[in-house]
Amino acid sequence: MSCGRDTKPPSPQPSPVPRFLLPTMFPCGGSSVEVVSRLMKRLEEAKGLVPDPEGASSRDVPTKFDEIKEKMERLREVLWKFKGKEETAMDKLAHVFRHVDELVRLARSETESQLQQFNSKLDEIVKNIDFKIADLEAKPMDSSGEQDSNAEEEEEDFPLERQIQESPAWAHLVLVVDSFETQLKLCLFCLTVFPANAVLKKRLLIHWWMGEGIAKSSEDGKKCFDQLVSKGLIITIKKKHCDKVHYFRIQSWIRRLLITVAKSNGFLNFDQDGRPSNDYSWSRRACLPLKQNPIRDDAEHRLLTVYNVSERHVDFEPTWLVNKCEMTTMQLGRWQDSDQKHRIEVKNDEFLKGLHNCKSLRYMSLRGVWRVETLPDSIGKLTKLVVLDLRACHNLEKLPKAIGSAKKLQYLDVSECFRLDKMPKSIACLSDLEVLKGFFLMSDPSDKHVCHLHDLAKLTKLRKLSINIGSWIAEKELENVGELKKLTTLVITWSVFRKKEGDADSTRGAEKPSQEQEQQQSDDTATEDLPRKSKQSSDADDDEDEHEDTDTTEKPQLPHPREQKPSTSDVPRRHKNSDPRGKEVSSGTDATTKKKVQPIYDHEANPTTDRLASLAKSPTKSETSKTAEARRLNPTLVTLPPAIEKLDLWCFTEEEFPQWISPSKLPNLKKLYLRGGMLHSLGEDQKWTVEALRLRFLHYLDHPWEKLTTSFPCLQVVETSDCEKLSSWPCNKEGLWFNPRTAEKNAEDEAKIGSSSI
């Protein structure tokens, strides 16, 4: 109970309690045991101020005080033993505090005519304090109403944290947190939604802050995050190859501390076990599944945030978004960083039809949600939308053209959306876009109906981009990547496979394999050297490595959902009936001639089944070769943006190091990541400014360590994984090598962990 805004009364009241009657100490008082102790002192103060008029009724006053004191003594003893019913006790004590404050006010007025009111207030206190103490002695209940038989064992597992909560210092800590400036407090309150000690991603939290307007921008959010770190409220988790913090966790006792303050400030409701509640009658935030028929009539209209913490199966009515006109944050997808273990399913995407009602929506996440095939055109009416996270929506088939009308969009993630085969032209109209992940290149560069790489040159704020190349024709678009002048992070994934010269099925004059054999060979060969857990270049944001926890013991392959084997409906369209070089092949029979149609090869003319067409002059071998060559990537025309600081290449198809990657043209490059592919070497001797080099799943790479240190004199850290021919490199058992100076710094940082405090 609190004097803050959005205060939740314990039950509907006939009239609101005036602010000046609310106690000054209750919002900041730690456990219920401590609250009872302070309440008893407050009662003693009220008793000392009671006037001594004559009359029988006045003699009842001390008796009632003694009765209340006796009951509260017993209550305090019970609360020491059973803390599962804390919420019930705190609600009752809130009423008591209000009545006691009223007693003090009446006593100080020194008006004997108030005696009748005085007695009435004492009766109210007795009524509120005389709730069934036997209920407190029952085992604590979990959120589902089941008895939690492990509650006591869990308490015993954390004796130090329990001691902190029961110590006199707890109330002081609550006061400290409650005295933080509003922005920092709201940032902290968001942490209470997640389980204690869960590993959380910084970006996820910042997006929530941006959604509610707590942080004005991602940079503002990073500053808030740094304050939480400096105050020792969160524990940072660093990856050994990276000096930046992208993950963190919160200790259970600090989470309990934050819950205490968050409840008193009306931020969110919690059950007796500290789990976020789905009741948004008095709070403007709720977790799924939402409570049906909230008490307040305007609860639907006032709802600010909907968050999915643990629901795997989400079922919404088609009209559920109708009254959500003030909602700014909608996190329906997963928040966990792992992908396949936390799949979320909806019945269908009908629930998104009312999206046009959410005019205030700033953050929307459907990450990992299945059965969402398309977004409604009304997405364009969300003129305040800043973050749209659609990663791993495996059933998403297309993005609406109207998405270009969401002019405020800064972050768009469509990585791991394997059914997408093109990007709408309107994406180039998102002038505020800063991060674009999963940009798919499949179509011919001459196709005017899709968004191409050169179209993104209009996005002058774009700083991080991940590209997925789905055909050799589309690879030619890399010649335009230099137009993206502000780009600092670039991730490129090749989802196609280049056959080696001399292969039987790629040499003119050799016997062609059958259609079935060629398709099987293409599928088998293409998956041989590509990452099994390729995530469609999804780690372009905030220098974050989405794949850090990938199991390096498994060999990579083409991306598809782990639970399902790739079928004709599940495999990305670009992999269906496709030539090894990426051209779409019409295999089977011709509809008009009923004759078999053979696959098309780059080195030969199109075969025809029409007798008349066969009389026409066929292009010569030289003409065909020139045409095919003109449609392929010319490495000499590729120039990367000079501002790039991080370059991440997945499944590069050549054996030699790319000609278009040169240290002289990338003076700011600090991080170079190479994962999967056919690379045999890291190029000739050149002086790189790279400080972090990560090499993973490069089975053919054979590069001497001495040559590496000569070419990369600024290296601070090297990581290798599944690179058999690099076993002679001086990496430790984890595949890591640190510059001696970097190793010393890391040791010092680890020694400082835990030293900061509130």
C-alpha cells in the first residue's frame, strides 16, 4: 500500500483514502514482521495521546489497545514462522496503519468530542487485525492454488538471503531503492517480472524501457543499464571473447527487495510467492494469461504493458486488442535467449486483426511465436512503433507493404523467418531504422517489386545490418553495400553452395545426373559445410553474439526448426527445386508439351522443348558464358563501408579469403568473425587492426600461427572451435587465446565482481 501513483487498495473501497491519511512509513517497511513491529510502536504513540475524560466508555479505550497489542504479538510470532501468507497480512496491515494514523490525528486535535470516533477507529483496528491467524499457519500456496510442499526447503537453500530480508537493514535498503529517481526505479521494477537468477539479455530490457517511454532511445537505455551495474543491483555476465556486457542476472534477495518497492508504487501485482500477477485491475501492467473481467471498468483501456513470462500456448480472442488503445508494450514472444526450448504457439494470427486499435504501441515482440503467417496491413497505422521483433516466426511468409508507413521504426528483426522469400520495397521508407536483421536477398537485382541492397542507401541512420543471400543472382547486390555509409556492423550469411570446378555435374560435356540424383546431391552437398544452427545472421545488434551458447560439438547444417525435419512445406522456398548455383529450376514436365524439362545450367543455353523454338539461333557458348558472368558477383566492384567495426561472415563459399575484404579499406575494423564455409586460408600478409578474431566450423582452414600474429599485430583475443587444422595454435582447452595484457585485465575485472553495492 503506498502513497505513490497507481496505488492498489487491498479491496474496492467506497471512497478513496486521502493522501494525507496514508502512513509515511508503510510504503518503505520491509517484511511483514518489521511492519508489525513498527505498527506496535505507532499504536503506543496513539495510546499516549489519548485524552482521559470521565465515563465508562473512556475506560474501554485502554482495554482495546491492550487487546490489539496482544493480537499483534501473536501475529508477529506466526509471521516469523510462516512467510507464505505475507501478501494477505500486508493488505490487512495497510488498513490498520490507516486507522492508526487517523487515531493519532484525532488525538492530537485534543477534542473530547472525537471520543466516539476514537472508539470506532479502535473497533476497525480490532476487526482488521482479528483475521484468521490459523490461515497463516497453513502451508503457502503457489499461484495455481496448490500447496507448495517445497517452500520451506527452498527457503533453507538460501539462509543468507533470508537473514538479509529479516534483518533491520532490510527497511533501510527499501528506503534506499525507493529514493532513487523515477526513471531508475521504473527500470528496476521491470526486472521483477523475470525469475530470480535467470540470465537476461540487456537489449531485451532496453527495448521494454523504450516501449514504455522509460528510456527515450537505446543510448539512453544503455546509460540506465550502466547505472544499475554501478550500484551493484545486477550481476553482469561477460563472454570471454568480448569486453562488452550483453547479459546479466539479478539475485533473488534483490528481486524480493524490488518487489517490495514495486508493489508499494503500484507498478505491478504479485502473488504471495513473488510471481507477477495477471490481475491488472489496479496496475497498468500484467503478465499472461490475462485475468478475465478485471474489477475496474477502465482496466482494459488503461493497460500499458502485456508480458509473456512463461506461457507456451497463447489463445487470444480476435477482439482482444479492441480496447488496448493505451498499450505501449506487447511482449507475446519469448524472452529467453535460447530458441527451440521455448517455442510459443498461438491458435492462428486472427488476434492481430485488431492491431489498428493499438495506436500507442511502441514495442511489439512475436519472437519465436508459431502459426503467425502474416501481419495485417494495419501495422502501418502504428505510427509510434519503435521496435518490431519477429525473429524465429517460422510460419511468417511475407511482410505487408504497409510496414513502410511505420515511420518511427528503429529496430526490425526478421531473422530465422525461413519462409520469407523477399523484402517489401517499402522497407526503404523507414527513415529512422537503425538496426535491420535478416534482410533477405533472393530476387534478381532487376526486380523492381522487392527491396534491394542499394535501396537501403536511403536509410541514413542504419548502423547494423545482417544479410542472408539466397541465390547467386542476388549475391551480385553486394556490389552496392558500400553505399551504406553509416554501417558499423555487417553480418552476411550465404544460404547457397558453390560447386567446385571439375565436378561431374558442373563440367560441360560430362554426363548429366538425373533430376532426382541432382536434387539429392545438391541437398547433401549443400548441407555438408553450412552451419547446422545458422540463425540467418541474427546477431547484428549491439555487437551482441546471438550464437554464443551454440553447442560447438555439433556440426552445422542448413537452418530449419530443430523439432521438425525439413519437408517440402518447412524448408525455405529458396531451397526447393533450386539449382546448386541458386537459380530457380522448373523441374518436372512442361504443361503444354508434356515433355520433361531439364534443369538449367549457367554454362549452357536454355533447353527448349518446342520444335519451332529449336530452329531459332541458340546463343553460343561464349555468349552464354558472358551473360552468366555479368549476372554474378564481381569481387573487384565490392567496397565495404569504411566505418565498419564488426564483420561477421557465415558459410562463405570460396576457398580463398575474399578479395573485397582489405584492411586498407577497413581502418576501423575491430572484430572479424568467420563461421562455416570453405576457407583454406586468411589471405596474404596484410596489416589488420582487428582485435578480436573468432573462427568456428572452418574444417579446411590451415593457417600458421606465426603468419597470423604478423598479419594481425593488434589481436587481443582469438577463439577457435571445430577448426581441426588449427590445433597447433596456442589456445586453451576452451579454444581461447588472450594477449597477455588482456589476460591480466580480465583477471582484475573478475576480482572486482561482487565488490560494488547499493
